[in-house]
Amino acid sequence: MAASSKRKSSARTKSTPRTPSRTSGNPARRPVVEAGPVTAADWIGAARLRTLPLAAAPVIIGSGAARSTGPEFHWVIALACLAVAVLLQIGVNFTNDYSDGIRGTDAVRVGPARLTASGRVKPRTVLIIGLSFFALAALVGLAIVVRTEQWWMLAVGAACIVAAWFYTGGKRPYGYAGLGEVFVFVFFGLVATLGTTWVQVFQLPQQAWLGAVAAGLFACAVLLANNLRDIDQDREVGKRTLTVLIGRRATQVLFTLFILVPFGIAVFLALVFPIAWISLLALLAGLPAVLIVWTYRQPRELVIALALTSLTSLLYAGALFWAFAG
């Protein structure tokens, strides 16, 4: 009878399905496998094209500020700055895919599946592609330095690449310690905008500084929208973004400020550059983003807010360029 009970217990044990364990650890041991081969659309998606306006916006503003100082304006250098910014942004996106993937923080996510976390692409391949974009950005940046003879900017370029890597890379990435917005503001706002202005006219007028602050705030707003979307998943895997640290409501308030403050800057600039008033039209994209952030019910809705914020930054930058150049 004891043997019979043992057999019944064993049968129950074998027939009872296991409850999936909580997501943690290295995704190499538990990849989120996606069906089908990797397509060109997957690679394009990994480049995260919706973030590229954030790379272009500071270059556009910085070039406009350079044009406002006088007749000296260099389109070739401006386009080279744009190339550096876009290549760095794509490099960041691929290395972020790699770093988050091998850490396991992308194994549970709301947005599109990443190449590394999906298990369809070898992590090393994703890393090589990301580093290749960094290398291309470095080559174009070197050409700018040689052309302008501003050799000290080699250190600035190196700092940009190091900051891009350690956002999610390395043993202690600052993006996991609530410092992502700080570095994004510095490098995607101040450095990108002011650097663009400097290499063209070798001076930094007040409008360049104000435009740099605005560009940095928009970049931070996009990061907040992204982290708000992933707040539950980030908490689960131990990723301590600023949003995780301060919570949803504070993030919503901060996002709203990051969207609206640049328009206050534009109003101030309009006292000297009247065409800057037209930048207020960018609120047609910015205000819906704010509304979504405050009223969303499903995290996926924040993908739209992210895209609208990125578009807002581009429209705003175009308006300021017109105001400065006009």
C-alpha cells in the first residue's frame, strides 16, 4: 500500500506542470526565442530609428546658432557633425541591445524584442556592429578635428564614446544607477549642440547654450518615456533607472517639465529671434505625448509618446534653426 501511494505521488509529481521561474540572471541560459530568421526589418528595428531625431536635433540647433553669428558657416562640417551624432546614436542602440541582452534585463520587456535577448543573433555579432558604428563616428569626428585643427576635441570625442558604452555596458553601468538622464543631458544636449557650433565658428553664443539645454531636455524626456514604459520589468530585473527610483507620478511630472521648459526657452529667444515663436507649433506633437504619459493604461501606449517626443525635438530644432539663420 505504501508502494502504491508512492507511485501515485510520483505520478502526480510528473503530471504537475512547473511554474515558470522569475526572470533573472543571464539570458543566454533562458533566451526569449523568436520564431523565424532575422530579417532586414529586425536589423533596422535594432537601430531604433525613432531615436535618430534626438541625434539630429542638437546638430540642427547648433548649426543654426553658428549661422546666427555671421556669414561664416560650413555646411560640410555641419553634415559631418550630423553623421557623427547619428552614427553614435545607432552605436549606442546596438551596444545597449547587447549589454541589456547579456544581463537579462531585456528578457522581459513591453517594447519590440531585441536581437540579443531574442536569441536569434549571437551577442558577439550585435556587439561588433555597435562598435563598428562607434568606429565610423570616430573616423568622421577625426576628419572634423583635422579640418578645424581643434585637437583638444579628440578628448571630447573619446569621452562621448566612453559614455555611450558605459550607459549599459561594463560592470557598473550608470544607466542602471539612475544617472542615465544626467549623461543624456550632457552628451546629447550640451556636448552635441555646443560642439557643433564651436567647430563651425569657434565661439559659443548665448543662443547656442539655450538651444543646448532645450535639446538635452527633449532627449531626457524620451528616456523617461522609455523607462516609464519598462518600469515594472526594470524593477523585476534590478535595473534602477531614475524612473524606478522616483516612481510613476514623479516621472510624469518630470516628463511634463522636460517637454514644456524648452518652449519657455523658445519664448525667451523670440525676444531676439522673432521667428522662434514658430517653434510653439511643435507643441502639436509634444502635448499629445504629455497627455499619453498622464493617461496611459497599457505600457505599449508609451511607445507612441516616445515617438511623439522625438518628433517634437526635431520640429523644435528646425524652428530654432530657421529663427537663428533668418
